[in-house]
Amino acid sequence: MKLSIIRSACGSLRLHPARSGTRLGGLSRRCLPVGPANSRLILRTASSASSGGTNPKLAVSSGEQSRKSDGFECDSSLRDVVQSTKEAMVALQRTNPAIQPLLVIIQAGEDDRLFEINKKMAERMGLNITQICLAKECSEDEIVEEVLKLNEDPRVHGVYLHLPPASLTSRVLNTLKPEKDVDGISDLNLGRLVRGDLSKGFVPPIASAVLDLLEKHDAPLEGKTVLLVGGEGALGVALQCLIERSGMVALKSHWHSKNLQKQVMQADAVVLLGAGTLDVPPTWVRPGAAVICCEPTLKTDEHAIKMSSKSGLGNLIAAYRTQNVVRSCSRWLQEQQYQPWRLRSLKLQPLTPVPSDIEISRAQTPKPVDQLAKEIGLLPEELEAYGRNKAKVRLSLLDRLHTQPDGKYVLVAGITPTPLGEGKSTVTIGLVQALSAHLKLNSFACLRQPSQGPTFGVKGGAAGGGYAQVIPMEEFNLHLTGDIHAITAANNLVAAAIDARMLHEATQSDKALFNRLVPSVNGVRRFSPIQISRLRRLGISKIDPASLTLQEVSAFARLDLDPSKITWQRVVDTNDRFLRKITIGQASTEKGQIRETGFDIAVASEIMAILALADSLEDMKNRLARMVVGTSRSGQPVTAEDLGVSGALTVLMKDAIKPTLMQTLEGTPVFVHAGPFANIAHGNSSVLADKLALKLVGRDGFVVTEAGFGADIGMEKFFNIKCRASGLRPNVVVLVATVRALKMHGGGPNVSAGTPLPKEYIDENLTLVAGGCRSNLRKQIQIAHLFGVPVVVALNVFKTDTQAEIDLVCQLAKECGASDAVPCHHWSQGGRGSLEVAQAVNEAAGRPSNFQFLYNIEMPIVEKIRTVAQKVYGADDIKLSPEAKSKIDYYNQQGYGSLPICMAKTHLSLSHMPDKKGAPTGFILPIRDVRASIGAGFIFPLVGTMSTMPGLPTRPCFYDIDLDPVTEEITGLF
């Protein structure tokens, strides 16, 4: 007779002295803990009498004999498990040398014996192990709290709940993430096992051990019958499934079944589950049959531990658990790799006539954002949901996919627009809908967040239009995830810091000012880190406040801002013309510190430009610190870091730096992030959104981003500013044109928002169309070619356009140098209406791109301005005002001469004259002033008069915007 004993997954064998060697029905019994809680497992093997009699009975062997058998079988199994697990570890660490799988044991009480056994096995396999000891009478809430912490810890790959059965409630079991449930006791993992799907779940270690024992039984059990007696829990279910999949027949019975004796006598092996003190008489067991007994027990003693070390059975179960931890780690690493998309597109049923934008948006039900995220390969921990339809995406994605090749990079720009806009956003969205939903190519749209100024002013929303929209469009246009509000708060904190600092410097002595800036706290006075940075910039290496000289105290404490040279203004995200120039400080409490200042619209803030150009949180922090807010009376620039506010600004912006994930009408992904204007800033969505998207789409995918206004403004700044900051290189430019705008550039009458279109724009007029193509369209194509990028012209078709006009535009665009020119019907048809442009972009992206910058960054500021004016705008030369010359000299003196140029000029003409359409030539470009956004990283010359605070028209859009108080539906957005 051979006796084998399998240790539980808890890895803590306890052999009770009172029962050691005790004869129980002719059996030498050894008890040990088993299962998800503490239990004991006994194996008995029956044999025939030497006389060959037919009465079944159990052979009796000495305890020493049993231990030899135990050691032989368990040593063999243990060697196999250890060897396979070590091989898996070697494979893991070959490609991930820094990875170290970690098992955490949560237990009630401070008994270290179980931990020590698992620790020895973990060390043998090369794993880490941690023990969390809760109070013996710990509550469900305390257990859940610990489990939740471990769920979110990426270092933890397996969790074992070594707790009494009463503590293993459904809430506790199902709080544990299934991917970390290495004992396979959660409902989901048990369901996976029952279904036969072990690609994600785990086999309970005790079940693996029982199955191992059955398979190593003296007589092969394949095709034989295994009877499971008692036990309705997870262990019983797991065993039944595993036994049947191993080719054995599993039968179930209960302890009080009338047919139990007959069933036991017919079985080739018997597994007793939850037996308690019950036992099966030896006479019931047929010769050669195996009997495995699993009984609940919570008893422990030192002798049990001693015996376990001889048998080695506890190590076998600990090894199975360790094997599961390694598998969990391997799966986690696999999840960290790039995942192919499984995008489910949403069906469109376009109507004729096309309903309003908000009606179309509301008719489509967007996918839950977490579902969309899963479809495009985002991990749950990389998503921060803001309700059902939008979510922030964490920048850790860039670290996870840093080895993933980027996709293809497409820029959507436009010809010089009419005041009505030509539909770059709709073309962008229609293009990605065509690429992803119809051509089945991964694609991402990256758009700017719209300002509420235009939304409630003249232009309305910016979510696209018709059947090419970002949805829900009201969420897109209103607040979104609060980024612009964060920018407003950060910008105005700087403004408040400036005026407060000037007040305190004007009303306090050097000593009083220094004592308040560096206060004594509990008798100790220290500089803060940001103050130490200011000391270093002043050339002071001291860190003890008491060691500064009087001159050093004065230099440190006084910024000495010149009120007439403060360049920082407050912002608000509303078109409010009466805030363009204001007087502040008129209350008596401000002690006569009155000065003139003004408000800009929030998206004109330098902080918005920084958000759009930063490539990491650290980069954004450094840029915020470098922002110059004014000049001291001695002519030195004063920065946000000098004010001591840059750290607080980073805190306010820490969530805003994460792009917002939304979707189109056809369920394709969109990043919405940042929103600088293109006429007064660089006019592009964020570098980070583009970088995240380029990783997610994969090598053969497409990221389509949009540049504001015409190619002469948004596209030029995209290339010369954004691409310098990001290091990214575009593959294709999609140049958006409309028959309406081409007619205007061909000599048509002026177009004004809010007034009916003249008949020239409604009736067919091929002469005007041809004139616009040969002037403005040709020039914009040439501008793109200056940077070495191929151009696809996308004609955004309106219902008033005739087929002859459409054909003429496509023909002339190719003659002017476009790689292709195709009509787009996305507004009325969705992605299906943009298939031609999608195919043209896909073809053009496969051609070589010879990208180059327009100018060398080290060129003098004046020469960079001249280069843009002559090569992009078509000017003969530039003319600098005396103030502009003075500013350029100052910026060169301060070391800012190597920054790129961000021209601030009208978007309604290639020139500085809004009424000059087509492609003007023979003009001198006047540079009225030159300013600097040092944090953002560019110099911006002002061409003519540029307002940074729009005003409201006579009849703003807000007249039509309303809310139904019953349904909470918004009306009037478009």
C-alpha cells in the first residue's frame, strides 16, 4: 500500500500529535490544512489481502513508511513544478530583467509559519513575497481596504487570502482583482474554470495538487470514476471540472445519501470534501482505490510543522501557488505590450434633409468610454473617467508603449477662410470615420478644445458638423473636463501674485518683507525649494536665511517690478470687450497701487500654449517656471518662479495635462486637448495628445490633427513650432478648400457672418472658382511644399456646389501641385462620404516625405520674421516699428534670440490686410510690436492690431441656447 499526502495551497502543513499514528479504521491518518481556508488533506490507498480475497480493506502501514512514499511522490511532483516555474521566470527576466513577481499573503493574526513555508518556496523560484497581518477579529471592511490597495499596486502580481472561511465573504472574494486571484476563488475565476477558459483565470493550487496526486496514482485513472463526496464550494466545483477534463469520470454525492456506500464501492478514487469528523469505513473502499480526504481545520502545533518539513507536501502546494504568481506576472507583462484594436464602429443612418448638429448628436448613443478605451488597447489604470462619455488618459501610457513604433501623422489645414469657416474640423472627423469605420485602419483624431467665447458668441460650437461630429457635442463644447477652467485659475493666480507682491514691496522695508517671505516656524527659519532656486539665479549659494547680507536680503526679497512693463493679464473664457482695458487697485485697502491692465480670453493665455507644447509633466512645470510676467525697473525679466508661484501652477494644471478621450458619431476615438488660437498663438492641439495617439494606432495607423485657420498661419506654426517641440514629422497635409472660399479669393464679394450669402456664392460661377484655385489654393499648396510634405486637397462640398465646380477644383488643385484632390461628403454621409479622401491620404502617406523646417532656429530674430513674411505670406519685405526693434534688441540681450517665431496676424488674408484676398504680392509687412512667451518657447511679432479679447455681436449665439428643465436636454448649440 502506498500512502501520499498533498499539502494545501496555504503551504502550512499541520500534523496533530494526538492523531499522529492513531489508527482510524485501519488507516494511518495525517492531517493538514487545505483549500482557500485552512483544511486538511489525507490520501489513503486500499489494497487486496494477500490471500486474494474480494473483501476490500485498507492496508495499514507505519508512519515512517508513509512518509517515505509521501516524500518520493511529492519530491517528484515538486521537482516538475519548480523546474517549469524556474524556466518561466528565466523567460520573463530575459526580456524584462527588472521584473520581480510579488505574492502578498493577507492573513488574520501574526502566525508566521505559513509565511515562512511560502517564503522558502518563493526564494527558491526567485520571487518576492510579503505578508500582511490583520487582527484576528478583523472586519470585512478592513479586509476589503487592504485588498483594494493591492489591486491598484502594479508591483503585486498575486494575492492569497489566508483567512477563516467566515471572512471569505462574497464581497471580499469579488473585491480582489481576478488577475491577482492566484488561488482562483473569485466568482469570475471559478466561472472561467467551469467554462474551460484558463487563459485568464487560475486553477486553485489545492485542486492542482489533488489532480497531480490522482494522475500519479499506482494504477492509471484515465477513464476511471472519481467520486466527490460532499462540498458545494469552489474547491468541489474546481475539482469536478479538472477531473472531467483529465479524462476521468466525476460523480458527486452527499454525506447523507442512501446510496453512498454503493457509490464509494464502485469508485476508482474517492475525494471527501467538507467531511468534518465523518469518515468512510475501510470496508466500503474497493481494492486499489485512492481516498483523498479534505477536512476543515484551524488547529496548529509545532509537531505539525516538523512533520511537514519531512514530507515536503506543503512545499508542493506552495509551488503551485508560486507558479500561478509567475503566470499572473507573465500575463501582466503581456497586457503592457501593444494590443491590436478591436474597434466596434457605430452605425449611421443619415437622413435627408440633414437635421441640426445637436439632433444628429443626440440620436446616436455613444459607447461607454471605458469600452472604447478597451477596444483601442488602453488599460483600466490608464483611464480617469469623467462620467460615461469622456475620460482623461494618463501619460504613463507613453512609458508603457515607448518601444512601439509611431503611426502615420496627418495634418489637416485649410486655405485662407471666409469668416464662416471652411470645415477643417468636419473634414478631420469625417476622415478618421472613413479610415477606421470603413477602411478598418486604426485612426485617431486630435482636436483642440473649443473656447466658450465663440460657442456663445458668433461661430458656435466646434465639434464638427452634420454626420461628422464628436459626441456628445454638448459635452465637447461646454466645460469638457475643466481644462480651460484650470488654465483660467492658474493664469489669474499669477496675476494676483504680481499685484500682491507689488503692494507688499511698496509698503514694507527689506527686513519686514524678508521676514514675511521666510517666516520662522517653530523657531526654525528655512527657505522653500522654490526660494532656493531664486537664490541660485541671483548667484547666492547660501541656504541659511540668517547668513544673507543686507544686500542679498534686498536682492532676494524685492522683485521691483515696473508697473508699466507688466505683460501678464487676467483671463476669462467669455467674449467681453469691456475687459480689454481696465483699471485695478482703486479700493483704499490697496493703498494707491492703481494701474491699468486688461483681460484676455482664456485660450490666449501663455499657459494654454504651454499645455499644448509640453511633452511631460516635468516639462510643463519647467515651462511654467520660465514664464516672464514683466520686467524689473533695472530691466531684468521677472518670472513665475521668481514670484514663487510656479509649483502651485503645476498643481492646478496636473490633471489638465492629460488628454481627454471622446468618440465620433461612428465610434472612432478622438483626443481633445488644449485650444490655443492660431492668429494670436500657435493654433494646434497638444503635443501629448498626438504622441499618445501615435503609439495607440500602431505602425500602420493614422493620427489626424488639425491646425487653426489657413495653412499660412496654423500649418506654418505646426511645422516651425509644434514639430520642433515634439520631434514628430508629418507624412501628409490635407488642405481643406470650399467652393465658397475659392470664389471669394477669385474676386467674389465679401462674406460676412450673420448675413445672407450673395448670389455669386449660390449660383455656378466657374470663373470665380478658377481664380481662387490659381491664387490662394496654389499659394497654400506651395507653402506646404516648402516643408517637403505631400498635399491632398479635400474639397468640402456644400449643397449649393455644382458638379462642374467640384470637377474644376479637383482638376486645378492637381495642376497646382497637389498629390490628389477629391470631394468630401462627410457632412451629409459621415465616414462613407470621405472614403475618397481617406484612400488618397493612405496612398500619399506611403510616399517618402522630405520634411524640413522653413528656417534655422539660430538665425537672427529679424531674419526669421523676414523669412516667414516673404516665403509664406508673399511680402516683399518687413518694416519694424521702433518699439519692435527695441524689443528685439532686448530679447537678444536676454538670450531669447534662438526661439522660433509665432506671427500674430489676421487669418482673413495672406497679408496683414484682411480685405486683400487671393494671393497678394508687392506689400511690406509691418511689425508693430514684438513680444515673447518664454515659457511656451516662442517670440511673437504683432502684425497690425490684434485683439486678444473678442467681443459679442449684436445677436450672439446664446439667444438660441436653452435647457429643457424636465428632460435636461440642451437646445440651440450648433
